[in-house]
Amino acid sequence: MGDALVFWFPFIVLAAAIVVWAYGLVDFAGTDERQIRTFTRPVWLVILIFGNALGAIAWLMAGRPVHPSSPRRN
């Protein structure tokens, strides 16, 4: 069991990173430019492409529009 986990772990991490990156790109592509926070659209595109999964996480946390139904932090 342990050997199988050691073998498959890098593939699982890579697959998860690709899924997060793809979700971030799709979410970015569907967002209106006027609703993007913190940076301009071209800057976010560069961050998403070259930042891979970390860029997508940054987009989801700092660039994605805040929806009125989501709770706000004070």
C-alpha cells in the first residue's frame, strides 16, 4: 500500500494543480473586465499563465469579483 501511494502521489498533486489552474483560467475568461479587482486584465493573464496553480489561486483570492451574496470580511 505504501509503495503505491509513493508512486501515485506526484501524479495526484500534478492533476490537482492542473485542475486548479484550468478552473482559474476558465473563471478569468468568463469575468467581465470591469469587475476584476487589484490588477488589469493583461496583468492577470500573465500571472495566470506563468504562475500556473499559484497564479490561479492568487486570481481566486485577489482578482475575482466579490459577489454580493458572499459574506464580507471586516
